[in-house]
Amino acid sequence: MAAGPCLLLLWAGRTVCAMQPGHRTSSPAVAAAATLDFGFVPAGTYDTSPHYEPGAIGALFQVVKAFLYVVQPNPFPQDLARKIAQQKFAEFQGEYQKTLHYEVGFIVAAAIGLIFVLLMPLVGLCFCMCRCCDNCGGEMHQRQKKNNDCKRGCFATFLFASSLIMSICVMSAYFANQHLTNQVRGTKKLVNSNFKDLKMLINNAPGQIDYLVNQYNTTKNKALSDLNNVGPLLGGRVQEQLAREVRPALDAVLNMAGAIRETKEALENVSVSVEVLKERTERLQANLTDTKANLSNTLADPACSQAQAAPTCNAIKNSLNNLNTNANFSGLPDVTEQLDRLKDIRKTDLTSLVQKGYAAFNNTPELVQNQTKNIESDVQTVLDSIGGNLSNFSRVSPVEHILSSATTLVTKSEAYVREYFPVVEQYDFYRWLGSLALCCMLILILLFFCLGLLCGSCGYDRQATPTTRGCISNTGGNFLMAGVGFSFIFSSLLMFVVVITFIAGGNVEKLVCEPFEDRSLFKVLDTPYLLNSQWRNYLSGFLFQNPNVNLTFQNVYSECKENKGIYSALQIENIFHLNELLNISKYIDDIEGKFENINLHFDNIILLDDTGKQALLNFGSTGIEEIDFDAFLSETSKSITKVDLLAFANELEASADKLPKGALGNALKGHANSIRTIHLQQVVPLEQSMTTLNQSIRVLQRSAEELAGKISSVIASIDAAQFLINNNASTVIIKESKRFADSIIGYFVQYIQWVKDSLSYEVAGCKPVSNLVDTALDVFLCSYVVDSVNAFWFGLGGATMFLIPAIIFAVKLAKFYRRMDTEDVYDDVEIVPMKNMENGNNSYHNEHLYGIHNPVMTSGMEQW
């Protein structure tokens, strides 16, 4: 039913096997480029689910499989199957023992069944003749025994148990029969689903291929975008490489400009501070001199001559010499000459010159953009050529021809299935009807047995003698014997059907279904020279006319099971050389050649002109290092006055408190307040000026120590950077141009690889092919047909086999239910059988002479 569609793409591929020339591959190594997003290849959703769950009846299927494993536990005979497939019957005949060993379980079981088929009619005939001769339970006489009730109960129980088991077996056979019919009716939907998926595969493939081709525009647009931004990209990379030396050099010059500014400010602070200190120190000295004079006048007061005040006044007079300045700033060196030189240097705006150097260097991307305008048009021409080549994919590839052939084959296969599926359903109806008739035979037998048990059990009267049993009980016995008769009539036919279906269904399960499940069936099919003695690999020979290609049924099935593309699953690269179509090595050479011809000039980039360099050299000759820094530091380390004026004022006030209260003490306290005022208004500002001077001197001292070496290093670094730009930038440009070209090429390498991967894993995913195989073999043949057939013969055979004990128990039990013609006679003491010595009739009396006559007329049916 599904054999035609199963070869769909295989046959279609064969039709174009001779269309393609040889090929060569090229995989240039390129630098890593930005990852492109090509999106997802559009794909449909397949509806077919080849997985089948049988439901509750699955337990019965598992029991049957377990029984088959007991009958046939041997593994699949791959070697034997190969020899049969290769028609090596001579070798096969030499290994008949292996064949018998493999089939021994089936042979034994079939032999038992055939013996059953042959013997049951013979046994039934003999049994019938035996009973007609009043033997084998045919005599209508029952001897009275004490254990008759126990026998009757046991026979009834065993017959009921046998009938119950037979009922279960018949039900199993009936449900298996009905299950097969239901699944066959539902197969149409499954077949339509498979054809729908195949059509979806065929219809979606052209759109998927067009999607692959159209995604070239993504690559092309990205490449053109990079070319439009060649300045920021390529120029930025060149600038980044040069900046490793250029930026530190410019930063050093900028730092030196800051050092010049700081040095000038420091010199100005020194010059101003020295003048301020000179002036304020002289003013302080004048104020201190006046203060001493005023104190001397106050101490000349007659009150100081008194004995109580004299010691204090004398002590104050002795301390007046400390009211003098301590530092002398008038002898410090003059820095006017150095300051004038720096002012001249500052006329050159070194910071502005450095900023111009930065601006010129940062203009590198724009320079590259302006000098590579012709590259963009040249590379775009190459890209258009690649696109034109790829646009021929559908025309050059065998895809259209394959799809056309596949569409025709699917259409014909679907029409074939639709035409003959009603025939399949019709024959399945006949099969269902025949199987139902077989089940009805067993049901008829079971009905007789059940009616016999029911009537016999309900109508049996323990008080009645064998000759006086009731009609219901007698009818039950007759039903049992009718069931025995029909058992002999139908058993051979039933067992014959069981044997036939057992041999067929069991071997298909063992030789097809189980090998398909563990893939050993594919291993046989993939045996070299198996299906064609001239072809090592049949599938590749059939498809490509090249049997040396290692294309196997198992690989194709496995890859389709994973929904890989047909290109990968069928190894179509052996007939359609995609690498040749997607070979862009010549275009890569063209693109690389365009970038190799780039000639960039950076002569306009001037990091620092001669004026700036001269300013640096002049800064080194300002004479800062000639300043006597020790003299400045020595004076600034001194205190402003010889004595701390605040402490002096406090002591003066304390001495005034020791004097007697009066004008003298008050005058001294006034002088103390004047001294405090001098400290706050004059000494404190002087101390701040001295601190500023000290800091400025130390700044100048540090600058002077490293000035010569720094200036030489800065000028050397700026010259080296300028030399790099003017002379060695070409090396950097060539290197970065190569990297930029490789990044452009990398986009196309990504695209080519994406196309290959998409063709292998996404385009025309062949899941419907594996689904078709699974549907035909695993689902329809094995799950629907074989499992149901095996369950049917298992149930039917079990019920037929249990006919044997049922017949025995029914015959034995019927003796207890049927009305007898004669019976034993009882006296008061013991049972005395009446004998007719003249006739010698089996030690029993003759009913007409000595026995008790049966009041009910016996019939021919009763005698049987």
C-alpha cells in the first residue's frame, strides 16, 4: 500500500544522476567576522505520527510476543537471510540444519497442530462408533456409588473452568479480529496524512531554496555597509594600531605644556611672594621697633623703681630684644630672568599645537574614507557577480527536476492507493466475517456447554434415581453431548486456521517486525552485492549509477528519522556538486586584490610642528635649574619673628598681673593687646606667604631635576611617532586592509556554510520518508496486521486446545445429568445387582425380565 511512495525521492534522484560534472572544493581561511543572522528556513509542520499505542489490547499483544519468544528465542539469522536474498540455494541447502534449528519451535508447534487436525476427526469418529456399541459411556446405565456427588461436582467444576478459559480465549480472538478491522478502516486517515506530508515536503522545498538564495542579500548588504563605513572600520583599525605610539607621544607633549604652565605659575608665585615678604617684613620690623620703644617708655615709669615692681620690670626690659624679625628675604636670588624666558615660551600655545596634532591624527578614518572611494564600487561589482552566480542555483541544480518527478510519483501513488483501498477494505470485511464465523463456532460449543451446566445443575435432583431424573437435567446432559459433537466437528477446521495463521504471523513477527525494530533488517539490506550482484551498494547504484558510494538504507532511514535534509540523507553531493556552485575562491582573490591595491597617504598628519618642538627646547634652557633653591628653602624654614608674639603677649600680660594694681599694669596689658594685633594682622599673612613660597620653590626644584631628561624623551617620542606615520604606516595599512578584506570575505564564508548546513539539516527535511517506512512496516504491517493476527490465532488456538479437556469433562458429566434406561436395585441391607445368568448381560439385569423399567421412552438421541 505504501511501497510506491517509499521510493519517492530515491527514484526521483536517480533520474538526474548523470546531469552533474566533477567538482573541486575551496575553503580559504579567513579572519573571524561579525556573526550574521540569516533567520530560520521556513518549514512546515508534519502531521503524521508513526507512533502507535494499541491501548488495553496491548497487554494481549505482549503476551503473544512472550509466547513467540518461548517458541522461537533465536536471534534473527542475518547470514541465512542474505543467502536467501542472493538466491544461493546451493549453500542454503547445505545449511538446512541451521534453518531447522531456527524454525524448530515453529515446526514443533505446527506439527502438534497438524496432529490435532488429523487426529481429532478420527478420535471423534471412533468415539461415536464406540458409544453406538454401548461403550465409552454410551450405555444408558449408571452404577450407584457413594462418591458420585463428588465426581459430578468435580467434573462440573473442571468443565466450567475449561469453558471459562475458552471464553477468555474466544473473547481475545474476537477483540483481535475487531481490532484489525478497526485499524484497517483507520488506515485511510494515516495514509492521507503521509501523502499530505510528502506533498508538503515537495511543495516547501522550492520556497526553502529560494529563501537560501535570497539570504545572499543579507550578506551582500552587510558587506556593502562595511564598505560604506570603510573609514571608521578600516581607518579606525589603522588608527588603533598607530595610536599605541602616537597617543602616548602626544600625551607626553600635552603634559609638558602643563609643566610649562605650572613652572611659570610657580616662578610668578616666587617673585610675588618674595616682594611681598620683603615689604611686609620691613613693616613688621618697624611696628615691632615702635612697640619696643613704647614699652621702654612705660617701664621708665617711677612705679617700676619700687621694690615690689622692680624685678618684674627688669625682666620685661631684658626680653624686649626678642621683639625683632627673624627672616631676611632681601638677600634671596632674583628669578626675574627665568620668569621672562618662560613668558616668552608661553607666547607659543603648545597646548593648541598638541590639540591640532590630535585632530590631525583623529582624522585618520576620514582620510581612509576619502582615499578608498573606488574600492567600494569595485567590490560591489564582485558581489553582484557572486549574486548572479547564486541566482542560477535553481536552474543549475536538479531540484526542479527531482521535485517534478517526485510530484508525479506521489500523485500516481496516491491515486493507486485511493483506487485499491476500497478493495482492501472489502477483502478485510470477508476476513472479518470468516474470523467471526470461527469465533461463532466456538461460541456455539461454549453455549452448549454453558446450557448443559446450567440445566444440569439447576435440574439435578439428588433424591431422583438415574432412571427418574427430570427433563431439565436430562436436557442439560443432551446439551453437553451436543457440545461434544460440535467440538469434534469444528476442531479440525479451527486448528487448521490456527496453524496457518501461526506460521504466517509468527514468522513475519520474527523475520520482519523484530529485525526492523532493532535495525538488523537494514544490515541485511545493506549487505554488499545482495540485491544486485554487480553493485556493492544497491541504493547508491540505483540512485547515482555509482555503487561505490557508501549510501545505505540504514543511514538514509536514520537521518530521515532525525528530519535531516534530503541533500544530506541521500548524499546528493554525489550527483550535484554544491561546492562547485558555491565556490567563491576566485571572487575571494578579486576582493583581496582590490584591498591589496589600497594606497593610503598620511602625509597631512603633523603631530607637532617645529614651533612646538622649539618651545620644548627653550623650556629646557630657561635656567630654572640655576636657581639657588637652598637659599629659598632656608629662609622659608625660619620663623617670622625671633619670639612667638602671642606667647610674648601672654607673658607680658601675666607679668602685669603680678604688679600692684594701677596705671603701670594697665599700660602693660595694653601693650600686650597691641602685640597680639601685630601677630594677627602681620605675622599670620607673612607665614601664609612663606608657605606659598616654599611650595612654589619645591615645585620648581622638582621640575628642574627632571626637566632636561623629560624634554629629550618627549621630543624623541614625538619624532618616533611622526616617523611611524610617515614611513611605517604602510605596513599597518597592509595588515589592517588584509584583516578588513578577510572580514568582508568572512561574511560570504558564513553564508556558504549556512547554505550547506541548511541544505543538510533544514531544507526538504525527509521526516515524511521515514514516517512512510514506519507507517508501512512498524504501524500497518506489524502493529495493525501482525499483532492482531497473532493475537487472533493465539486466542483461537487456546480455545481449540481446551476443547480436549472440555470434551472429556462434558462426556463424564453428561452421565450424571441424563436419564438412564436402567439402574441398580436396592434391598434393605445392601445393593444386590439382579443378574440374568442366561443372558449374561454385563452382570446387570435385563429391564424386561428382572430390572425396573424406565417409564420414560428413550430416544435415539439419548442412546447417542
